[in-house]
Amino acid sequence: MKEAIGGFMETREENSYNIGFDLGGTSLKYGYGNSKVGLKFFKTKYHEEMSLNGLTKLFKEAFLDIKKNVSCFDNTKTFASLGIATPGIVDCEKGIVLGSTPNLPFLKNLNLKELLYNVTQLPIYVENDANLMTFSEASKYNYNSIVGITIGTGIGTGFVQNNKIFKGEYNMAMEAGHLIVLPNGKPCLCGKKGCLEAYCSVESMKRIIYEKYPEFKGMSMYSLLSQNDVEVKKNILELIDLLAVGIVNLITVLNPGAIIIGGGLIEIDKFDFEYLRKKVYLNISTDYKNVDIKKAYYGNKAGVMGAMLISQGTNK
């Protein structure tokens, strides 16, 4: 059996799956599987109502969808637990989101463990989304240490060393989206000015382009990256340059074996990942050039995969 709400514990049931939820600023990604078979099912639902009631409804709909799918295709299996990747600083033991969730403000002080247990009646494991993205990628590679960066509505970062998630003294480590890259720069939703997230998240990049070029307002990031307008291209590359600065700072401080980058921005095929890689290597000293810089192996499924693994007790 699997111990109920608590820390890492290996799942013993042979006929069970584990559920992974990945909560983002615009959607909930979800799926199920286990470390042996990987993800058997993956889907995305978008927020219809940005409120606690709307979130609860979204969780219920996703859980029903999962149960319906498994009953159709594999009704010999049961669910052992559920893990959720959430933005913000997390008290993992209690399952409470403590803060730093500007894109989903109603999450602050919310007990996700309690809420999801009431919805599913399963043991619940709660962890920061970037930590779990990094954790899932670390399960794929043999580096001693990995920095994971996920770029979507916001920017999340995580650090896994020797197969353990690094959290710092008060669970607040690796909030690198709020590194200052331009002092007294643009205001960030966290309350500071000049944060990396204020320039290089998808929403911030769009907002900056809209401000400079109102004729492009309302365009998706894909459409903006597809533009042939010389000035728009130049401005987007300048923002990517700032992203490279943030990555260089992380490499210099942490000296990881690899930087793994994922999230909605990286998933866009028009995004010039090679330009970003070259900019990082151009700006780091020779001593750090052995670091590998890669796209996330699991892509936009990385958060769900990490949540599923951590709920199973897979700690590599």
C-alpha cells in the first residue's frame, strides 16, 4: 500500500496509476500513468473563471475526465495518489501555497492538499511547478545537477542536485523569475521592478511589443514570432538577450551540468532556441562552457510528469 498524505513513499500497488496535475496561469494540464509506463493519458483544460470556485470546478472536471478515460481503456487499474505542480512558494508538508502567485492571486494561502482530497479522496502531494518540471527532466538524464526553467505566463525555475529538489531554508529558493535584470525597470506583478519575468515571460513579451507597436495588439506570441517586421524582430531578440542574462547568472551561481528549458514559449516552433543558446554561451566565462543547454525532453508534459512521479514516490 501507499502511505497516505505525507512525504515520498513508493507505490506498492501493481494495478494502480498515479495522477499528475500541472496548474498554470491559463490552464490545467493533467494526466495519469506511472514511472514504468510513463504518461498513459494527457490533456489540457483552460480556465473559464479565474476564482477559487472556478478552480474547484476545473479540478472536478479534470478528475472526472481521467476516471472516464481509465474506465474505458483499462478498468483493471485504480488510482493510488495525485500530485499537483503549482506556481508559487509551497509548504509541501501541509500542501499550502504560501505566496508569490501573481498570475493566480486566489491561490495565496490556499490548502491545495485539502481541496484536492475533497475532490478526489486520494492522497495528495503538492509541489512548486518549476521544481516538478526540473524533477521530471532529472529523471531522464544522468547529470548530477540540473536547472530547469519554464517560460509561460510567468517564469519558473528549479534546481535538482543528486536527485533531490533544492528548496532553500524557507522553501523559497529558485524564484529566479524575480531576479532583477534591469534596475528600476518595468514593474513586475510580484511588486518589484525590473524582474526577469517582467520582460521575458510570454505575457510580458506580448505586453512590451503591444506597447511599442499598437497595430500588433491582440496577436498571439506565435503570430508575433512569425512577423517579418524588422523592428518587432529586433525587439523580441532584445528580450531574448535579457533571458540569456538571467540564464548566465544561474549558471554562474549554481554551476549545473545542464540547463533544461521548457514552457509555452519554447514550445512555439518559431522561437529561435539556437539564438538563445548562442547568447548564453557568448556571455559565460570559459570555466562554465561545459554546461549543456537543452529543450525540455517532456515539453509541455513535464509538469504533469513530475507531479505524477512525485506522487508515486519516485525520487530517482
